Amino acid sequence: MKFSLYLGSYRNVKVFIHWTFSLLLLWIIISNMRQGIPMMDILWVILFVLALFACVVMHEFGHALAAQRYGIQTKDIVLYPIGGVARLEKLPEDPKQELWVAIAGPLVNIALFIILSIVLSFTGYNIQSLEEIKIQPNTMLLYIASANLILALFNLLPAFPMDGGRVLRAFLSIKLPRAKATQIAGGIGQFLAIFFVFFGLFNNPILVLIGIFIFLGAGAEVAHTQQESFLKGFKVKDALMSHFQILGYNAPLSKAVEKLLNSQATHFVVVKDDVAIGTISRNEIIKGLETGGENAYIEKFSDLNPIKLDIDSPLDDAWKLMLTQNKKVAFIIENGHFLGILDQENISELILVKTALNQ
């Protein structure tokens, strides 16, 4: 993954740490040094943060391994300063499956809390005997255990994009349509988000950021699920684009620039001997200009491995596949012959048109 350090893999799930994670460690060092905290104490804080993110990795593997049980693969796990993300190929639509995948992460944290609490009880650790609690060798396990409990409880808040929002949606989906269940869960999440914002304004600014994060995440999940629900029943052929801009694979990028500036198209079909072999996007054209200049060949910067969809494939499955593989355009095929393209923007326009007609 770009701008990320590869840490390793388990069960075919790769783990990366994003470069911005280093900014978190740098901030910890600088902020503590400015407070005059001894370097040894700062090192223990850094060790705690690294141990905490190891727990976050295990949390994300809880989701990934639970998803594997239902045949859903995880592309990778990426660690950011604010936490980790397990990028599943898709979310299970069966409510029971979604429930187990969503709750698996917090269950890992609860299990770690119980295990560490048992270890602490055997060491005879007495929190009441400490005048000041700070991160050091004899309190490290206490902090890690407490952090796992907090992670579990926070993630179980019934609000998207936390795991609790998906757990709530899974329970509601047992009796309600998925879109309706998502709408209810999203509404509850946004109500909690507004509470966090107002409470945070007078108590803790961090809660304001959390509230905004939850509000936007809940809204995005509702919109995504409604769009997915709307597409059910449509076929790829319903959104077929038979008119599109083409570019020769051995033409210079200057030709692509010419068409880019003289049309509203942002994606072009690349052809070789009148056969469609790939696509090139506006971003790929700009990148090509920056690295190779306007005389570089189009083929060098094209995507020559486009998604190929059968014309009678369900449109919602095609849309999910394009989102998963981050492809804006796909080829539509019938009996091995190229018919046209499917564009994510065109799918959105289809939804707008059908929604307007049904009002």
C-alpha cells in the first residue's frame, strides 16, 4: 500500500502501518518533553502506545478472521494514528453473519481484558496502594487491560462507523429490510453524535471531533446502503454506456489532453487495432504528463486490466465490485464481445432518474 510500511501477514491478510503513525509518536515525544517529563517515562508511554496498537491489530483480525468464515476476504489491515481499519472485500448481507463479523473485534478486546485482569490478580497488584498512577513497568499491564476495555465499549456504541452500529443494524435486519434497518441505526448514531458535540463543547473538545466523525460516518453508511438497496433488481445493461471517448494505445498523451479539454469525459477507453484493451482516467493522464510529458504513449499510463462484466449481471453486484477494486469504469461484455462501459457516475445518474420518476 502506498505510503505505508508492510509489517507482515497472517492468514493471507497483510498488515500495513501508515506513515502518519510516525507523527503520533513524534507528537508524544515533543509534548512530553515540553512538560519536562523524563525520557525514560516517555519511552514507557511510547511502549504503551505500541502495545495498544498491537491490540488494535488483534481487534481488526477478529473482524477479518470472522469474515473469512463466511468466504469474505480482507484486502489488508492498515494502522492509522486514530486506529486500525480492516478493509473487507464486502460486508455480509446475512444479518447473523454481519453480527458475528461486527462483534468479533470488540470480543477480542474483551478477551484480552479478561486475560490481563487474571494475570494482574495473580501478581497481587493492588491499585489502592499507589499514590500516583503512571505508565511504568509495574503498571503497564493495568493500562493495557483498561485500554482494551475502553476500546471494546467505545466500539460497541450503537453508531456507525463503529462496530456497535453494525451490530444494531444486524439485529434490526432480522425483522426489517436492510435499508430500513440502516436508516434506523444511522439515525440513532447521528443522535448520539449530536449529543457528543454539545457535551464536548462544554467539557472536552475531543468529544466534538468524535461526534462529527460519528455523524458523517452514519450519514455515509445510510446513503451507501440506500443506494445499494435501490440497485437491486437492475441489470448491468440498464446502465450501459454505448457512447464514450476512445484513445489509441500508441497515441501521445497530447491527444488525451486534447479530448480531455474538449469534452466532459473523465475516463477514456483505450483501443488497439479497434479492440478495447483498457481505460485511462483524467488522473492517470495528469500523472503521465508529470512523469513522461505530453509525448509519452498513452498505453504506458493506462489501466490494461479493467473489470469485465456480463451484460446480464446484477447491477448492485457490479457496483460493489467496482467499489471494492476502486475502479470507476468497467467493460460490459456479451458472449465475449465488448458492448460498452459501466461508469460509477452513470450509475448515480440512473438512481437520480429512477428516483425522480418514482416520486
